[in-house]
Amino acid sequence: MTSTPANERASTFRGPVPTPSIDKAIAKVGLDEPIPIFGRTMTSGIYNVAPMESPRYQLARAREKFQDIQAALAKYALTTPFAVVTEESPSTGMQKTVLRRVKNTPIFVAAAVNDAFEPLRKALDQVGYAVAKAANMRGKNCAFPFGDTEKEVRGRSTGVSRELPEEIFELMVSFRPYKDGDQQLWALNEIANTSKHRITKTFPGSLSGASLKDVSMSGTGSIMGPWNEGNGEMMIAEVTKDTSLVIGEITFSVHLVFGDIPVVCGQPIEPTFSYVESVVKNILDAVEAKAVEMGLFPQ
């Protein structure tokens, strides 16, 4: 029989490993209010958090994620998504020079948009959960009451929002989270629901701040028409064939817009985000103040 060195026996030991007593560990660090859990002793104080901690974290996280959109757009800009094209206009026979969108936004830009809006939606449900738990409810039916109409929203009081105290529910409804109420707040729910199944579509929309530098023209023509979203282009110049046109530089800003979300389709994403972010903050502030007033949250 071959013997095994002591150090090797220790490294291949498969028996139960003795661990310090949880009771002793609690006593050592000075925790109090122990409660039994799985036959051992834990302390409830470890898990006590402020009721608004989670929803306010989601609000802050949304702003952090929004910064990722800017980084994604910068990456997109490196792919040269716009091009200057000169061609003959079939309707006038004149030479037209346009700034044309040749590449739509890639999916990583749209994903960044989803990632920024989703925490705002989560914040609303999490504040409902915090209130429901403070009211000694299970926290299973405490969703923020979105709906297409005010009637549908109010119907949530007997459905997915039935664990919310009446005062809190009415406060949430006062923010008009329905389609013919606060449309951008309502759209937040649409964005969140869409992202459960696919990435929200986005595309470069209207241009602003467009300017030309070192331009010279001899002949007949027009300069700088408006952006045409239907064609995905902006007229830079339209001149007769015998006109000489020289453009040294074109500068412009592009607004990223929603592509397939009702109500906000075609609207710039940045101001929409900023508005919804401010509304969500106002909702959290109002619910917290009401919950403190009702004695549900500590002052």
C-alpha cells in the first residue's frame, strides 16, 4: 500500500470543510437583531435599504447609459454615413449637389438608445414596488399604471397596480401616462415594450447648423435647400449646367431620431430622453413625498 504525503492528502480532501459559526461571526462584527434563516442566524439590518434607493439608482443609471449613445454616434460618424453627390435633376435638367445619407445607424447605436431608456421605465415600477412593500403588500401587482387611454390607466387599479395605495395610484395617474395625455411619458412604455422583442429602430434625422465655407459660383442657381427626410438628403446647390460651383467645406449637425415608436417617431432622441428623464424624476419625488406623508416611508 502506497502512502500519500500529508500535504497532498490535505489538497485532495473531499470531506465537509469546517466553517466559522455564523452566530459567532455576527457577534464578532457587532450586528444585532438576529433572525433565523436556514437554521442559522442572520441579521435583518444587513438587507435594510432606503425605499427609494433602487428607483433613484435606475434614474442615475439612465443618465450614465445615455452617455453611451454619444460614444456610439461618434463611432458611427467614422463610417462616413453622409456623402456629397452631384447629379442631374430629372425634373429641371439642372445639376444638383446634395448631401445624402448613405448609411443608416447600425444596431449598436439603437441598442445604446434602448439601454438608456429602459432604466427610466424600471425606476417607475421599482418605486411602485417600494410603496407596495412599505404598505405590507406582496409586491406582485404594483406596476406603474401605463395605458393607451385614461380609462385603461384607471383600470389598472384592479389589475397590475392593485397593490398600490389609492393615494399613490391617483398621484401616478395625475402624470397622465396615457397616449392622449403626456405622449412622451406614454412613449417610454412603448420603447420598453419594444425592446423586449427587438432593438428600437433609430436613424439620422434632420440636419441643423449646416453651413458652407469657401463657396464660389458664377452663373445661375440656388444654395442650401432644406433637409428632405423622404429622400434622406439636403440640397446643397442646384445650378445650370454652364454654372461653375466650388465648395470648400460643408459642416452640419445630425439629430438621431426614433424610427418606429408611435407618437415620437421622427422626433430627436436627445430632447425626448431629457424630457422623460425629468418627468420620471418628478414622479419619484412626488411619490416619495406622499409616501412620507402617509407614514409609509421614513422621513
